[in-house]
Amino acid sequence: MSSLNYEGCNYFRMRLLMSTLSGKSVKISQIRPEDDDPGLTDFEVSFIRLMDKVTNGTKTVITETGTQLVYRPGLLLGGSIEHDCHNSRPIGYYLEMLMCLAPFTKEPLRAVLRGVTCDKDDPSVDLLKLSVFPVLKRFLGTDEGLDLKINRRGAAPDGGGEVVFSCPCRQKLRPIKFTQPGKIKRIRGVAWSVRVSPGFVNRLVDSARGVLNKFLTDIYIYTDHMRGGQAGKSPGFGLTLVAETTEGSFLGAEQVSSAKGSGEEPTVPEDLGKKAALTLLQEIFRGGCVDSTSQGLSCLLMVLGQQDVSKLQIGELTPYSIQFLRHIRDFFQVVFNIKVDKKAVTAAGDGDGDEEEEQELKTGGDKLILTCVGVGYSNVSKAIR
């Protein structure tokens, strides 16, 4: 079995994910050796335990100091699992990787995850459901059995939330050709709050609509104020928005209030709602057929598809997506062909004569066409139908 060596704690879960899918062992050394508390953190150890539950036969060797790890992947098993995510990172940190693994498990995955449902560090469960699920559906060919149910919401830092993620498995994924994002036709969203006044969600909706109504009339934002046992252990609120295009593209953005005890200034609902709307407009400006949250997943599933050409238009690559492409090259020896889409419309600026601003807008508005040939990754546990 071939092995790859890396240093440092960056992109830790990405490396374990690629190792599990490719079957290649990975050795990671120099994990925070100079820190006061060296080695793996609690949330990284929690992620390793989650990978153990999803697979069968995985072996992980960690040194006493925790600064070095050897990961030998087993077979993807799936089935029903339960996992208590560490509260220092939200459920989205773990769920993002599960979404990459779920299509290739032996049995359909049903994962019950408990912890923080929304935080500023990682995508919330709402954003993953609204913007990433449509991408998964394109590769799976159907959304039958694909679901994410929020039983309880849990804000940072104490969590108390619970979600149930279900995903079907497939023998092979479909190649895609998605290069026309279309025009924005409607905006949907979810304004949520826990352990604060019920009026907060209405204030979030009003402030967001105050910005978005200037551009579009078909806007509907659901309000979700949870009480009692469904409200978790900490106060918090947030807003997730997604713009749907005429061609079935979904572009999402979100904002979450400051966590209790974080030392940050208290968040005003009106400010957060407006900021969420502006963040969505920025995501729309970035453009493409998938948003920045879904870039990594889309690239990975293109590579793991059938031995056919897949083509996708995206906006500007995020630093995380760039590293994702580098890891795909390391583990699967696949290099993407990336070209600027000359036909895509770029922003023209506001015409005030500021050449630097005009150039920045034009650069940010560039659309890229990613092309690759799938490796023909096959789920050996699923019979061909």
C-alpha cells in the first residue's frame, strides 16, 4: 500500500478524507510541535473517531505527544452511526467530509450528529442543506434518500444541537457538464434563533429584505425559533440565504451571531441581516454554477466519476479549493484543465473613474471552466444494476 507524507496540522480532515477514498496510507508529522499544548486537538481526535465509525478496518497510530499520526484506511461501511462532535468546531466541520464519503459506502449512511449546529468557523447545517445538497443530487442522479433533518439547534459555545444526515450510496457517479449558471430567479433562506427573543428572527428577515428587495421580488425567508429542549444550551441567532438560478444553480451565504463568552461585541440582528444579504450578493458576483462552499465537493466528485469528461463553471477559486485540487493531484494523479470562460459576463464597475477598483471588480468577476476525466471510481460494495 502506497503512503504519502505531510507536515503540519493544516488540511487535516482533507488528508484523511483523500486517504480513505484512495486507499493510500498517510503520515502526518510536526503537528503543532511548538505550541504550549502540542499535538492533535480535541476536535481532530473527534474527527478520527468519526472516520472509524464510518469505516471498517481503519488503523490510526498516534505518538504519545500527539505530534505525529499514521492513518491506514479501511473499507467504507456506512450504515447507522451516532457521533458526539466536539463543541470547539460545529457539526458542519464533520458533515462536509461525510457528504464526500457517503455515496461510496457499502450501506446507505444514516448519521446522527450532536454538537454545535451553527458557528462562524465552518458552514452551518442550513447552508450545507440549501447549497450543497443540490450538487450532490446532480452526481447521484436523484435526491431519493438524501435528507438532513435538524432535530435540535445548538449555538456556540455549548452546543446541544442534533441533526440526522441520510444519503444513498451508488455504484458509480454520473459525469456532469454544467457550464451555464443562468440568471437568479428567486431567493430563499432560513432565519433561526435559540434562547433569545422570538422577535430577533423577524428583525433579521426585515433587514435582509431591505437590501434584497431592490433586486428581486421573489424572496421568502423562513423563520425558525426553537424553544425548550430543541433550543440547545447557548443563545444565538443567524441567517442563511440561497439564490436559485433558472438553470438549477444554488449560491448560498450566511452570517451567525457572536458566541456567548467569545469576547466579541454583541450582535445586532439588523446588522447581521444586512451583512448576510451583502454576503449573498458577493457570492452571486463570484458566480459560477456552484458556490464557494461546494467547490471542493464538486471537484472531488468530478474526479471520482466515470471515465468520461466532466466540465463545470465556477467563480474565483477559494484558497481551500486550490489546496483541494493539489490533494486530488497527490492522491488520484488527476490534474484539472482550468480556463477562463471568455463568454461569461464580468462586472464593469461603477464608472466613477477609479481604475484600481474597476480592475479589482473585473478580476473578481472572472468565471473559470474546470475540466477533468474521471478515474472511474467504483463502489466495490454495490452491485452493478
